[in-house]
Amino acid sequence: MTDTRRIRGLLADRLGVDPRALAAFRIGLGVVLLLDLALRAGSLTAFYTDRGVLPRSLLRATYPTLGELSLHALFGALWWQALLFALTALVAVALVAGVHSRAAAVVAFVLVVSLHLRNPPLLNAGDSLLRRLLLWGSLVPLGARWGYDAAGTDERVLSVATVGLYLQVLAVYVVNAVLKLRGDAWHAGTAVRYVFGVDALTVGLGDLLAGQATLLTVGAYAWLALLVASPLLLVTAGRARTLLVGALVGGHLFMLATLRLGVFPLVSVVSLLPFLPASVWDRIERHARPLRERLLDRVGDRRGDAATVVPATVARLEPPSTQAVAAVLLAFVLAWNAASLGLVVLPGTGADTVDPEQRRWDMFAPVPVQTDAYYVTVGETAAGKRVDLFAGAATASPSDVDATYPGHRWYLYQQHLRGPGTEALRDRFGAYLCERWDRRHDSRLVRVEVTLVTQQVRLDGAGPTRRETLADRPCPG
């Protein structure tokens, strides 16, 4: 009995999740979703309506299967997108408040998938991770603590779903570590120097650090070491696990302060919250107790939520139906990530299906980005005047390349235009610039030209510059 109790304790310490960690995870997902919606809302017309860069006809022609699966593509008007954005924001608030948390996670997952399918060129690894976290969140008791529906449970949660959540997060780090180890630039310690040499990517503190070769080299090796050490998240407990989580969180916050990565660093921070042990949440609750008591005086404590200490060897199992779904999803996660590394071949993968190696956690790996790029967008009015058409897009070499992109989503979209097979998207971008100008100005455009300017990043100085015309067409009408 003693050995059995000891094994249960070890499993609970390493694979069980504190209910307060799940509550923090739930709140973090809701906050990040609200922030993501706010950032996207500034380009609602441009990215999600028929008057934008990807009208529904072009969406379905370019992505015939994905375009049919998006609720956001049912109508092309601004009112429909605003309605779905408002609904998604309401669900995100429900997550933060802990109101019907599992149902909110399911609805949020459906709406986020629909939003992402409406304009696939805007997506990055952060979007993929957010979808997966919402899906796993629907399979664990997100509302056990710190929410409107909280039952005040003390029991650490240990189930197939919690193991799946852990392994989903771990897959991001392990796959990325393997891919980075396959790249010469990461072995040489120069990878981060190349990344920070891309002016379109560096923001904030990144512009100050871009020339600090020694610091960036040390940073490259340190981050690679953390990625390689990430499997220790499953085998450590207590203070050791807390320190590892803290180091990874610090790395992501550094990315947030230096690189144009959208909400990816914040989503990554949220994904690490379930790994924090009970001792961390005990300390947080002790410091937060005065504030909590004042709030409860105002709204009332519906279900007690009084306990703060989680027994080390107690674990609550989820219903069999939930565990069955989680088991299938976990098997898929393991198989997919193994296939993305070329370790196994999934049935049916080929040229006509989605390739796992094209949908993997390959952030700056195995070869970091080594090309800087910006766009020159010039229009000609009916009076013969040449004008800049896009925010920050200068006709001469800009002093700060990242300023030529209005935001992270515009950066992703315009980088996508550089790829092969995007001629129709480039042509529509040119037409959109014409239409936008005509809506905002008294003069009319007769022609638009979009030129891509790229410069190779070199560690010993500026590389050669190349210009490529992506669109040169008369304006509609």
C-alpha cells in the first residue's frame, strides 16, 4: 500500500494539475483572445469583408475546402464580421469570469477556427497554439476555481485530458528543439543574430539589441538549451519545475518586447500556467486574499471556494466520455508531431493532403529567416500625380522597415504575398489599394504598382538589395 500511495503521489505531482492553475489558464486564454480580437478589429474591413484583400470569391478559389468551413464567410458585409467578433468577445469574457467554462471553451474554439479559416495568410504558430489550447481546455475542468461557477474543489485533476494538455504544450518545445538542432546556424550560435538583423521583425528593445553580437549569441545558446531541457517539465516537480517554467516564460516575454510575433509569446506564457505547482498558487492566494474578500463582500460567495491547499496524492478523474475523446486527440497529437519530424508516415499523407512537415512548430528553424523585406506601393491619379498608397510604404529606402507594416497581421499577409502561386492574391491587393484610395480621397486612381524590396541579411554588413514587381495593373473602373 505504501508503494502504491507513493506512486500515486509521484503521478499527482507530475501529471496532475492544480485546479487553480486551470483557472489561471482559463483566464489567460480569455484575456489573450480579447487582445487578439482587439488587434484584428483595426483591420476588420480589410481582412474579413468582401471589400478587403480577400473577398469570399477569392477565398473559395484559393482555399476551396477551408473557405467552405468558415462561419465568417457566410456573409461578406462588415456587420456580419462585427457581430461574430462581438460574440467571440462575449465568449472570451465568459472564460475570464468562469461562466459555463467548458461550454465557453467549445464555442470559443469553433469561432476561433472559423475566424482563422476566413483569412489563412494571416496566421502564425501562435494562432495554431491558441486553437489547440482552447480544444484541450474544453476537456478539463477550467471552472473548478476562481470563477462564477467555481465549486471550491481541492482535488488535483489527473486524467487523459490533463496529460494531453501537458504533451500538447511540450510538443511545441520538443519539435522546435529538434528542428533547431538540425540547423547549422543554431549550432554556430548565429541564428538569433540573423533574426535580429531582419528589421521588419525587430520592434521595441529589438532595435537596440540588433547589433549586440555577443549578447545575441549567448541568447541563442540559452534559448536552445531551454528548449532541449523542456521535457523536464514532465519529470520535475516543486521548485525545479517552477524555475524551468519561469525561465521559459522569461524567454517568451523577451520575444514580446523585441520581435514582431503577435500574440504568440502571450499564448505561450498561458500554455505554461498549468505546469506551475500548488505552492505557487498557495502563495498567490495568500497575497490576493484581502482583495478576494472585498470582492466576495460585493458579489457573495456562491459556493464557498474556501480551500487553498491541494493534497499531494489526491487526483480527480474526468468522466469516461471526456477521457475517450481526450485519448483519441492525444493519439493524434503524438502521431502528427512525430510525422512532422519525419519519424513516421501518416496514412493518406501526400501531395493532395495536408503535409505534417508543412504544419509543424518550426519557428525560426532549422534555418532562421535571413531576408529583410518591405513594399513600395505607388498609385497614379487621373491627374498624373504619383502617390504612396499604404501606411508607411515609402518610395525610398525606409529608415525603419518595421514601421512600413501597420501591424503584425499586415506583416504576415504581405510576407505571404512573396510566396509562389499567390498571383491572384497580389492582383487583389493592388485592386484593394485602388478601391481604398477612392473611398478616402476626392481624386481617383488609374493605376497601381506594388514592388517588393528585399535585402539579404549578412553578419558582416548589408547584403544586396533586390526589387520585384508583384502587381502592376490599372485600377478597376
